[in-house]
Amino acid sequence: MVRIVTDSASDIPAEVARQLQISVVPMYVRFGSEVYRDGVELSPDDFYRKLAASPTIPTTSAPKVKDFNEVYDRLAQETDEIVSIHLSSTFSTAYETAVRAGGTGRRRCHIEVVDSRTGAMGLGLLVIAAARQAQLGQAGQQIARMVKESARKTRVYVCFETLEYLRRGGRIGRARTLLGATIKVHPIVGLDKGEVVPLGRERSRARALDRLCRLAGECGHVSSLAVEQGAAPEEAGRLHASLQSLFPGTDIYSSAIGCAVAAHTGPRVVGVCLYGG
């Protein structure tokens, strides 16, 4: 069976990754001189506690070649095909590093590396779909082709408390136009072809959550969804309930934003990700 690999910026719930045999290679998160492996040495709860107490803004870095090689070498003992799906190359070097790792060594295993052009559970939903295809016996090249085609129909919409973390991390893209409001607003952004794009502002969190629902409802055919949150579980719960009524019978995953993504989003973030494959 084809084995599926991703990085921790996919934010896939740990239990889902275990059930579908998805191998997750952790990103790195740095607070000053302290470096942690995302989801291994630092949990989301611990991350937000550190974020509140730290005088410095955390930074992130992609897994190293040796990190990918350790996973690829282990899986090569179990399969002759690996599909490795990663955070958009516009946000991270994870994809390029995975490509380098896939071309090293003498393992008798074909490794197909895919740039998802998205992130968070937008990436996670693509990886989950790939893992389900692997369980059905699909070949690696077919799975990689499906991921590339489905990536164009995957949507990510996020409500922020502040865009300051995106700005400082250099990931703000065209959403820079939402900076500088003179009144308290709740910016909403999306991901489009690996770029952060502005979708507007709302005066209250309630209206922002309603806007996320409306955006989701405009997406047409949706195979699965995910609600993500960073230090905002109650709001995520309300959004989840609203989406259930909009998409009855559709799988809706609940995910905590991982440390690598949270370093660029900050606290009190709620988002909805939709997979239309």
C-alpha cells in the first residue's frame, strides 16, 4: 500500500493520522534560543502559554533533510511507493526539502512529492483524502495527480484577532490592505494558490463567524470540511454547529491549530477549510 507523508503544518488531528497511517514530520518552532519540534516537544496549549509570556515573537523552520530521510527510510521497508504532501512552497521550504530528501539514498522506493499550494487543514484535508485513496489501493502517481487537481478546489477561510503575527512572519501577502484600521475589527482572509488574500473585516466576532459560514456555503460541492481554532474552542464549536446544518451528512473535522501555524496566526483564530475533491 502507498504510504502518505506530510508535515505538521497540515494540523491533522493525531487520532486521524494514526487511523489512516499518515506519517507527520514535525516543523520546528523557536522561542528565542529554545527550539521545539511541533506537536512532539511543544503542544498547542503549551505554545499559547509561552506566547503570552515570551518577550519575543516565535519563528518557525521547515523539517531538515535528515528528518524526512528518517521517515522515508522507515517507510521504504514497508512499501515501494510514498506520496509526500506539504505546506505551500510560498510559505515554507518544507516542499523543497522533501524533494531533496526524496532524491537521496539508495532506497528501492518511489517518492512523489507534492506542493499542496495551501496550508493548515486545507493541506490536512488533501492529505486525508490521499490516505483514503491509498487504503483503497490506488497507485502513488494516481494519488499525487488527484491531490494536485483537488488542491485547486480546496478553500481556507480564517478569522483573525490580529494580523500582526502574519505581518511579522512575512506571510501577510495581499492581506496587508487590512492592516491599519483605526477601530477594532476582525479581519478575514483566505488562501488562494498559496497566497494570503484579504476577504474583508467585520465589527464583531459573531458577524465574522457568520461571514465564515456564508463563505463556506458559497463553495458548491464539498466532500469534507474542517473547523480549526487557536485558543478559541467555544467559537469553533459554534461554527461547527452552524456548518453541520449547512452541510448535513458531510464529514466535519475539528482541529487545533498546530504550533508551526499558530506562530504566524496568533491567538483567537477560527477558520473553516473545505475540500471539494
